[in-house]
Amino acid sequence: MKRSWMGSTLVLAVIAVIAVAAVAATPASAAKRTCKAKHSSTIAQNRSVRVYEVAKDDGSTLYGCRKSNGRKYKLDTASDDGFTESDTYDRVRLNGTQVAWVSTLTDQSCKADCPPGFDPTTVRIGVADVKARTSRSVPAEPVGDALVVTTTGAVAWAAGPGAGVTEIHASIRGAEDQVVDTGAIDAASLGVELTIISWTRDGVERFARLR
């Protein structure tokens, strides 16, 4: 009986050592990884994703972070050299794990050599899937705040080609920009619910599903 008790004690001691070693081998960074980054400011968030920016002396960086595992994904940067180049981002939208925003780049480095009619400013819509850690951009400039993103990563926005005329555009992943509707559209009415966008034209609400 005494030998059996001693054998059991030895087995338990070995198990305890193995358990301690396993805990010690777990990376501290993995155990503590969260979306609560230091010196960050929340731009948008839901139960799945936190979109935040971290400001530095030379600008700021925009991140999307998946709350379930604390993994961050770099979305964009903002900077200004005070001379020839500047980058900004704004109008950030979040829907599920999908993020959309407007990115503006101004580059006047050509200076006196710039060709006639040269426009130093480029505006694009950025779209990112924080879960899949993928992103793309669409060359477009929304009217005001009229920009939405669906839960599948499609984006829609209002554009103004002429006085009194507004267009609703959409871009679905893997497809070219398409005009969904045109006419006397209230750009401020553009909204989204999951994969369905809505807007008002001539006082009538209209809908389209973006898959």
C-alpha cells in the first residue's frame, strides 16, 4: 500500500510540472492580445470589430481590429509633410467585419513641371474585410457623407454629375463600378441594412440588394 501511494504521488507531481511548463510556454502576447491599443481613439465599433486610430507626431494610422482574437489590420494612414504631399482619411463606415472610408491623397511634387490642368488630389473609397484581412479601393468621391458598406463588402455612394442630378453608384467585390439609379435623389437618404441599400428619389424610397 505504501509503494502504491508513493507511485501516485510521483505521477501527480509529474503532471503538475507538465501543466506549469505548458502555461509558461504560452506567449504572453497571445494571452493579452486585445483591441485596446495604447494611445488610440475609437472611430467606430460594434460587437465584432473596433476601428481606431493611433496618432503620432507625423500623422496617424487607421486600424481595424477583430475583437474575438485581438488581431489588428492596418487600413490607412494620414500625414502631411507641409510641403508637397498630404494624406487624409475620413467618413469611416463599419458594418459587421466590413469597413469603408474615404482616402484623399494630394501630391504636388511635380511643382512647376505639372502639366496643364493637372489635379494634384486623388480621392478613393477604401474597403476592407477585417476578418479576412483583405482590402481594395475604388476611385470615387462620394457626395458629402453619402457612403455605405454592406456586410458582404459591397459599397454604395452618391455622386453628383450635374446640377439637380445625383447618381447612386455601387461597387461589388470583383465587379466594376455600376450606376444603380440617377435623377433627383436625396443623397442624405442613402442607407444600408445588411446587404440592402436604400435611398429616396422624387420622394419615393427605393431599394437594391448588393450581393
